[in-house]
Amino acid sequence: MNAGFVGGPLNGQTFDHHQINALASIVPVFTESGNRQFLLMPPLDQCERILRGELTKDQAQGSLHPYERAFLPGGGVEYRDASGGALDEALQSRNQPLSAEAQARKQLFGQYADQFIERLRNIEITGATEVSIVYRYMDQHGNALDSSPTSITPRTSVRIPGDVEGARRFASAAHLDSLIGNINSLVRNAPTDILSFPEYPGVAVQIQSFELKIVQPSTLPAFNEEGDLPPGVHRATLSDVLERFGQGSVQRCAVADRLNRIYQLAAATGQLARFVVFGSFITAKADPNDVDIVLLMEDTFDLASVTGEASLVFQHMEADAHFGASVFWTKRSGALGGEQAMIEYWQARREGGRRGIVEIIGEGS
């Protein structure tokens, strides 16, 4: 999420949150009238040197200029020149004790921030993951109001010559760190008092709660020259898989229906851990014979408790006869070499080499 600077020596400049963390000394001020955030920013030439990696903010020369965070329509933010004494006034007012209501609201916002951060730590975050926050307001008449989703997704790019995997890991860590910083700024340190938000002109509102939205776009790449997905375990939702591979010939559409049915039956057990598709269905072949599936079930899965059509999914011969699908399955503890190694094994081609496979993930993963 980018933030613009208005007034002062950085007027017209725009930085993302990761850059702001690198440049600014952040001064949060908690007062009865809400949580205010100030930045102490170095001169522009020093900012440019910091972003080029020539020095750190602690080594910057020149006077630091104060800016205060202001909320924009849609929940975005900008930083406005605060050299007119706003920082001094805020620092003086913070010595006043918070009311019990303000303290409770500040604690609640902190709990939301902790929950959101924990949620982000427990999913796979990539540069394509879109993360946003929705503010839940209430006006002075008790009417509930929602904001538009505010994107907090940074754009992280890292280059480490000769080490693509190292760059990917470093970029992922930096990406997550920026997301956490955005949550701390916009949720943990959100204003607690009655405010006038530009999104609702003329209406005094108060933040009541927040919602974290995470959207994982399809990561399915194009086919290579052999008509296969490039090697790797490509994660996508069921709807993305059906849209990509379930159209074309009558045979391909029929196989897509089988895949959909098997996924629904496996997921309905409540014990499905991972669902992987491989073979000709996820290639450029016009008329795939069947769909090849690997199921990884939780260790608590009890096959004896599965009845009816669902039980056929877990019997290889019966699944082939009933669904026209080749289904392999095991429990997590039974995955030889570990579950990731077991799943990656299915990239192997009969004629040698590897091709990509697809792991189907939940729509909200």
C-alpha cells in the first residue's frame, strides 16, 4: 500500500509501507481523542540514499521533518505536514490518562491485530496474494457502516544474483514483514475515538471492528512446449482448476465433472488435508482419459466411518470403475519421506523428466 506525502520537504513524494519503515522514525501517540501516528522523515536526498542502500535512517544527515497520518476515502492513508506544532500538542496530550472506554477499545484493536498477524503467519503468502482490511464503523446514531476494502499488500521485489531460491525466501519474509507492519499501523494503532472519515463526509463515526480479507489468485502458469505445466506444485482453487482445465472437448468436460465430484466427496469427510491432481487432465491433451488424484488425509481419518459413494473414493479399483479416476491416498503420517516429498514425487513423467502438478486449495486459503 502506497502513501503520499502532502506539504513540507517531501510534498508529492510517495512511498510504500516497507520504504516508510526503512526511512522514518515512527512516533505513535495514544490519546483520549484517538491514536495518532507521526513520522519523522529525513530530507529527500537522504531518503533517496537510504532507498539505494547507501546508508540507514540512523546515519541520515539533516533535520527530521514531522508528518502526521491522515485517513482517506476508502480507508487509505496519506501523511501531512505536521510542522505547525501538531506533534508537540499530541505529545503533551498523551500524558493525560485514557478513559476506561478508550483503553478497552485500544486493547480490542490490539487483539484484532494479533489475530490477523497469526492468520497471515499460518498461510502461504506470495507476491500475488492480495490482502486488505475492511473497517466496521458505527455512527453516533448506532448505524453500522462498512468501508471499502483497503489493500495493505506491498509490492516486494528482491534480486540476489545467482540465488533465485534465496531471493524468493527473502522476498517472502520481507513481504510478510511489511504486511505485519501495515496491520500494526492500521489496526493496532487505529483511532479509538469519534472521528470524521472522508469516506462518510459530514458523519461522525467510530471504528468498531475490522475484517481481514485474503485472496489467493490462481497461480497456474502457461503450458511449456511439451504441453505440460512447468515443474512444480502449483496451487489453485477448485474453481480456477475447472475454469482452466474443464473446458473444451466433451471428454475433457466430463473428466472435469468427475474431479469436481471426487473433491466434494473427499472434502465432505472433514478430514481432507491436501488434494493433488496430476496426469493428462492438467496438460494440453484435448481428450484426457481420466483424472489422476492424490489425497492426503488427516491422521484422524477413519475409513470405516465413510459410507456410500464417498467410500468408493478410497478404493482404487472401485474409484476407477465408478468415477473414471485413478485415486491414490494415504494419511499424513504415512507419507514416505514426508508429505511434501511424497506429493512432489508425482511430478515424474513415465518417459522421464518432470512436469507440473496442481494442488487444489480452499477458496479462502
